[in-house]
Amino acid sequence: MKKTLIIGYGNPDREDDGVAWHILRALTVRLGLPAPDSYEDEFPQSPQMDFAFHLQLTPEMAEDISAYDHVCFVDAHTGNIPEEVRLIDVVSDFQRSPFTHHLTPQSLLSICETLHQVKPDAALLSVRGYQFLFSRNLSEQTQSLVPEALEQIWEWLNARDVLKQ
């Protein structure tokens, strides 16, 4: 059985930076699974996929993602890409960052490939954030993008026959 990991990251205490948690929660509801009430609660696991939510990506996650055939990263963006919701394939590419706490999905995939000699099929779902104040609620603008984000991740899962298992 092919295993899929949906991994969201961001700070849910900083409004739209936590959109990934809301998308993962919406996906569990669509799958008919019990949804967590808080980002501090664990996500349910399903036969088709596992869910994880973190404040940020770390190099240690390379071992975690090496166990999966498919990985979809979910994060917020600040308007630096043209689409409000965008799903792209992630290629293995180590990217140096001036910030020691910033690791991209591309770099994490590169670390996974280098250390574990495997490279899961990976994608990044990025959703526009508008407000990054201290709140656990999404702004109205970003909340309105969650259904579209859910559809894009659903299509990605269907294209990989994940939901037919």
C-alpha cells in the first residue's frame, strides 16, 4: 500500500500563518475522520494517509518523509507568488538560507534523498495569508481560500490514486 503524508506547517497563533492546520483539519472532515479541536491535538490517521502539523520544517523530518511514497507540504505565503492558492511539484534542491530556522520543502526533500537514498513524490500547497497578527483565527480573506485549497489537495490525492485504496 502506498503511504501518503500531508504535512502542514506554520504558526497557528499568528492568524493566517496557521492556514495549514485549518486545511488539514478540513481534509480530515472530508475523509470522514474525527477532526482535532486544536493544533495541539493529534490528527487522526487513516489507512490512506498520515497527517502531521509542525511550527516549521526541520532537517530531522527527512527521516520521517523517507517512509512515504507521496508527501504534500501545506503552508501559507505572503503574496510573493501570483496565485492565491497554488499547488506545485517539489523537486529536490538544497537551498541555502540566511536564516538558520528556515528550511524549504525542496531542501528537506534534498536532505531525504541524500541521507536515505529515496525521494518521495512531493508537492507544495501554498495559500495566501493576509494577516499575521496574534490570533488563532484566520482572516476572512484566507478563510475563503480554504475550500479551493482543499479541492486542489483532493485532486492531487486522486491523481495519485491515494483515495482509491
